[in-house]
Amino acid sequence: MNIGLLLITIVGGAAGLLSTLYLVLSLPAVIVWKIYRRIHLGIPITK
């Protein structure tokens, strides 16, 4: 197998994995943060 193709595959796979992990972790964090602000500070969730 061509080493260049293998390198591109590994870099592309890593980029996809990192972006997926970021989305999976950041979405619940934002929701929890908004609920926390709503309870403690009275700020609307949509703001």
C-alpha cells in the first residue's frame, strides 16, 4: 500500500474522530451550563 495514502487516511480519520468527540462533549456541557445559569441566576435558557 502507498505510504502517502495511508498517511492521508490516518490524518483524516483522526480529524473526524476529534471533531466527533468535541461535539459529543460540548453539546451536553452547554446544556448543563444553561440550566445552571437558569437556576442560579435567573437568566432565560434561550439567551
